[in-house]
Amino acid sequence: MTTFPLLAALLPFLAAAAGLLLSRWPHGRVSPAGAPSPGHGHDGRGGNDAAGSSAPADRRANQRAGWIAVVPTAASAVLAAWVAWGHGFGFLTGTGTSAAVGETYGTIETGGVPISLTLQADALSGLLGVLVTVVALAVQVYSIGYLRDDPRYPSYSAFISLFTAAMLLVVYAGDLLVLYVGWEVMGLCSYLLIGHWWEDRGNSRAAVKAFLVTRLGDVGFLFGIFVLGMGAGSFRIGDVLARVPEMSAATLVTATMLLLAGVAGKSAQVPLHTWLPDAMAGPTPISALIHAATMVAAGIFLVARLFPAFAAARPTLDVLAVLAALGMLGAALAAFAQDDLKRVLAYSTVSQLAYMAGGLAAGSDTAAIFHLITHGAFKALLFLCAGVVIHHVGSNLMTRMGGLRRELPVTFAATTVGFAALMGLPPASGFFSKDALLVTMEGALAGGLTDAAALLLYGCALATVAVTGAYATRAWLRTFFGPTRTVALPEPEPGTARVIDTREAPPTMLVPVVILAVPALLLGFAGGVHLDVPVAATSVALALLGAGVVYAAWRADPVADPARLLGPLRVPCERAFYVDSLYAAIFVRPVVWLSRLVVRTDDTVVDGAVRGSGRSAYGLSGMLRLAQNGNVQLYVSGLLAGVLLIAVGAVVFT
């Protein structure tokens, strides 16, 4: 049992190495990258989410890569479930084993605080390990059908395996610096996967943006680890938590504030949230993985893992509460105004992560992790359903969707379950976890946070419930109801009829969708039913109010977008309140101006001096060249003139 965390993280890592080295040997070859083509996947059509390479895919190599990716991930999921079973799955109910069990595989002496190579498991890490491996397995299986004709599928599947291994290293790490290694590898994998279709400039820019924004937060994160480790005299997580009562308030506040920078970057919290919506440029399965089980989950997990340190730093909790309040409501309003289905889900993730951050700020790591688990199930489900819809329609935009419930009945039913969980409607899983968070935030009004922070947090949380009901209902109606919108397909040959693809997705895509629908619907019961009836009733009423207003607007005009209800706020919400524009004005344009100034200075001053010295030497050499013309008479005359001058000088000076 003690070696299971190592094996669970090692198997996906070995799968990544094997996928990169062996997937195209000995039969296949690496196909050259080409220009983007309009389609990929099972139906040959794509859209915004369907930029691919024009090079032909090696089917045998892709099949081999699929086996290399899926089998180790499935084995890792079994090991993670075994680890969680050993700890009783009890983090949510308080019945799990609190003591961490693991192995130390060596120590790195640094001349100061040593680094312990420890992997361990307890109730919290056991639960998160199951979430990571199950969602990763679903994504790997789904990707076999989604990217079956993509020539870069082998590297794609290998990077997913590496992504999974990195997240498991974060989950099972017993030392803060070991955790940091997995934390940084995830950043690299996200860059590689978001930019999978790098031929499109927008995709490569989104990948670079995600990498730079998260790295910015990670600078503070690393220094926070140093402050916490030096204050505790150890980087081992158990030792750090044991010595929290002995640390000064200044040390704890400084360390947790710095750690919060990394949490805001990885978990897309205000003000470092802007990378996540742009990350939708990557393939939809990657969106599901990032939004449900890796990357964004890492920040929430980190706060829960070090929760005693954060709980002892009240100013940090106040800051976290304010950021969460702004993030949850602002992102929900932004989701309501988007036309891109994946961006709706992206802003939804920012909003739901802010809910979890609010629960942590209000004092309950259990409620936050409960919602993290249920959110992982229903958000992975929603993204995979969105992938089916996008493949079917050929576009990410809801203006080109509609009336799909008859053509995609299984996807429609699964999406309905996912949106019900997102809205917090019973008996879906989100109903129970959201109730736990709201109860925690209501309790913060009586203490734990400053009055202003607690009131702002709870007020924004209630408002977000209504807005969540509104944007989820809008996306559901525009995608599956109303008139069927015409998809831009090539004109048929003369004398033939246009053929519309009315098939569901292939089994490799549908099976993960159906399986994920089960926990999305029923997982809420795993945390024990401890409802606060007034809070639950208020939450459901607000969600139904938002849904009802949108439904009434849609019913009045099924063709028009219900986002018109936002009125003059629609454009600011669609632009996510111009945060990107603000960053461009404050950071991007000044840096670009300075870089151009440096280039101009280098060209005119430094290079000018070099070029000037060359021109001066060339001019002087030209003057000397006048005397070297090959005329012997001139040379003799010069020689005689020189002798004469010497003689005259000798006479004069003697």
C-alpha cells in the first residue's frame, strides 16, 4: 500500500515516455506538419475547435499510441482507487484515515533545509487521486475517437499521460518542493496541449499566454514555499503543518500571500484568470482535463492541503474571499454573454473555482473539496458533450447550433444532467456540494472573516446562483432547442441530395460521456446528505429564477439571443469587463514600446558606432590608397623629397 502512490504516478509517466518513443516504431513515421485543414475527427468536419494538420495520419501508429496511453492510465486509476479505499474515502464525511502513509525515496542535501523525496497518501490525496485518474482515463478514451485522424495524436496522448503523472505527483507529494516539480511540469504540459494545433496563430498565442500568466503566479508560489519551509525548518508537508502554531503571524501571512499568487494563476482566480478562456483554443478533451481534474484543481487542492497555515493567516483569507467574490459573479456574467459554447464553460469554470475558493476563505476545506470533486465530474461531462456537439455541427458557436436534441439524444440527456449539476438542481451532485458551500459562507457572516469580506462573499455567491441558472439554461436552449440552424457544408454534386450527418459520436466518445453522467448525477450522495433546508431552498429558487427569466425571453423569440437581457452590460460582459484590454494597456503595450526603443537604440547607437568605425576606417584607407597607385616616378619623387627634407632638417638643427 505504501508504494501505491509511487506506482500510480509512475505508470502515466512511463506511458508518456513510451508514447513519445515507441508509438511510431517500427511501422510508422512522423508525418510532417502541414497547414491547418478545416476538419478532423470522426465526421471529417470541424470548426473553431477543429484545426488540424493536413498531413495524413498513420492509423496503426495512432492505435498503438491509444493502447499505450489508455492501459497504464487505467492501471493507475485502479491503484488510486485502492489507495482511496485504504483511507476509507472518508475526507468528505470525516471518517477517513487522517494520518498520511507513504515512503521516502531519498533526501537531497541542499546545505540548508533538505529536500525529502516523499510520496504519501491520506484521505484528501486519496480522493483527489481517484478524480485525476478517472477523468484522465475518460479523456484518453474519448480522444481516440475525437482525434483518430490527427497525425500528432501519439504526442498528444503522451503529453496527456505526462500531465496526469504531474498532477498525481502534486496530489501525493509529501514535500513542498516535490509538489513544486509536479506543479511546474503541469504548466509545461498545458502549454504543449493548448497549442496542439499550433499552425493557427491564435492557438499558439493562447498557449504562450497560459504559460506566461501561470508562470507569473508561480514566482510568488516558489517564494511562498521558501518562506514556509524556512519558517518550519523543513519542506516536508507534515512537519510544516505541525509547526504552524509555532510560526509568527508575519511569516504565515507572507508565506500564504505568496502561495496565493500561484493558486490564483493555476486555478484561474482574479486577477490571473484571463488565460483560461483563451485556453479553449486547444482540443476539447484537453479543456475537459484542465477544467475538471488537473491544473485548475491543483490550486484549490494546495490550499486544502495547507489549510491549517491559511486558516492561521486571517488577512490572507480576507483577500481570498474578496477575490473569490469578484471572480464568481464576474465570470458568471461573462459566461452569460458568450456565443462560443466552450468559452461559456470556461467562464463557468472560473466562477465555480471561485465558489471553492470562497468556501476555503469561509473556513471549510471539506466543502470546497466536495464541490471540487462534483465539479470535476459534471464539468468533464459538459466539455466532452460539447466536443460531441462541435464535431457534429462543425462550429463552436451557438449561433450555428439548435434543435440538436433529436439528432443527438444521448448527448442531450448527458448535457442536461451536467447543466442540472452546474445549476445546483436536485438530485444532481452540484446541488449537495453547492449547498455545503453556501452554508459555510453564511456561517462566515458570524465570524472568521471581516464583516465586509463575509458580506461581499455571501451576497455575490447568492447572485451567482441566479446568473448560473441563467447562462446554463441559455446554453442548453440554444444548443438543443429552437430551430435547426443551417450548417455551412459544401454544395452537393449536381443531381445529388445534400446529406446531413445525424449520427451520434462513435462509441469511444459516447462511452466516457455516459459513464461520467452517473457521478455527475449521483456523486452528491457520497458526501452524506446534510442539507440546510432554508439555504438549499433559497439556492434552488434563485437558480430557477435565473432559468425562468431566460426561458421566458427565449420563448418570446427563439431565434434571438437571451443575452439581450443584459442590456448595456452585454458588451462589457462579452469582453469579460475588458480585463485583457486593461492588461494590454498597462503591461503589454508599454513592454512592446520599451522593446522597440531598445531595438532602435541598439540599431542606431550600438550598431551605429560599429558601422561608423567601419566607415571611418574605410575612408582613411581610401586616402592612403591614393598614394598607392603603382606610379614608379611618383614613388621616386616621394623618396627624393623625403631625403631632401631630412637633409634640410639635419642642417637646420645642427
